[in-house]
Amino acid sequence: MKIPASELPKQADGAIYHLNLHPEELADNIVLVGDPGRVAMFSNLFDTIELKRQNRELITHTGFYKGKRISVISTGMGTDNIDIVLNELDALASIDLRTNEVLSERRTLRMVRVGTSGALQADIEVGTPVASAYGLGIDGVLQFYDASLCLDEEFAGAFMEQTRWSARLPRPYCTPASPSLLQSVAHDMRQGVTISAPGFFGPQGRQVRAKLRFPKLNQAIEQFNYKGNRVTNMEMECSAIYGLSNLLGHEALTVCLIIANRVTGRFLDSYHEQMEELGRTVLDRL
């Protein structure tokens, strides 16, 4: 199958359009970060760096860490950015960019998002790393794909029923982490369900000046329980990473440092050292 040029844009030199990368410049092991400044934080731990590339807020550093070739890539914030980044990463691994033909043998990427998040359970202390066993999306991105085989409709249905989900909101979807990455990277971490919202303020139940339409939604989410699985935290990327990775045949995991607890009101305003340590742990186990 040949993909039309309009559907898979590229730079003048043949690099994939937004990431501005060629296939050989991408490692199979990838750390995804939202904050562009976090790329250098983690790549500074590398033994050697072979590539530094930037296009807009998308920065890639590829190098070696204890003999493993790893790429650290910033995605920016939100599942809309993840839709771009994950599809372009898959193209680098699965498509001949010279001909736009799908490769008969493709690479399987192993991706770990390392980010920050807010806890939705009172017993999760700020400064705690939380691994996402499931990504529960309320952003709507996966609803644009034929991804039914990758989604847990029963899980999402239970969530909608228990929270009395409004038809005015995007339909939730649920998809799991890579079991192997969950075991190898997060075997000793707190695990749970992570909700990915399409924004930081209203979609996450924060009211500053604009009045919320569903002011009690977070309370309902905190009480949700499906077969012992509870929502531990909320952020803005995990569900799209999991959904697209499962749809495209890659492995993905999200690990977040909790810097706010939405129930107790606590906020960790200085977390550089904890984030660097979490990054080191992920690099060691990836």
C-alpha cells in the first residue's frame, strides 16, 4: 500500500514532517516527555549522545545509556500532540519514507512516558511515582480510529455508568499498558487507572474564574471502582499513547511523578531531583 504524500508529509530532505527525523535516527527504546526541557535532563544521563534535533516543541536526543540505544522525545502537552507524535513514530518504524510503502517487516517500539500528574486518591502522597496500568481517555482521540479491538468497552461502560457520564462530553475509552513494560519498569511502583483529559483546568475539574458545567465530576471519578481498579491520577497524554500503541503494534507505559493531590490540596512546587531520579530508574529498566 502506497500512502499519498498529502497523508504523510515530509521535510524537503525526506525526514518525517513534525519530528524532523529519519528512521535510522530513532532508537527502538524511547522515553517520551511532555516538557521539552526534560529531554536534556534525561539525555544528560547518557554515556554518549549521537543526535540532537528540534522542530517546534518536539525535541529528540538519541544516544546510549549503559549500552542501550535510547531516544528521548518531547511531545508537548495534550493528546492532540500525541496523535501527531505516535503516528510519526510508527511511520519511522513501519514505512519506507522514500517510497511511502508500508514495510513488510517493521520495528516494534518500546515507549515509556515519564511525566507529572495529579492524584485523585487521598492516600497517594505528592512525590510518589504512579504507573498507569490502564489509560482511560476522556479526550476523544481514539474515537476517530477503528480501534475497537484495542479498547476495553466493558471497562469504559462501567465508568460511564458509575459516574453518570453526560452525553455532552466525549465518549470515554479504556486501553491497557504493555504488560511486559509494566512488569519490567514499574513492578515496585503504585499502579492504577490514569485518566487523560483534553485540558488542564475545566476538563480536570479546576475552577478558577470560568464556571464548571460538571462541578462534581471529579468526586464521581474518585469513587469509581471496576473489578478493584480505581482511578489513581489524571493527566493529559496517557490514553492516546496506549490506544495508538496498541492499535499500531507497539509497547507503551506511562509513569508519572505525583506533584499534586487534588483531594488533599497539596502541591509539590520543587521536584527536579525526584524527576531526575525517576528518569534514571526508567532508563535503567527500559
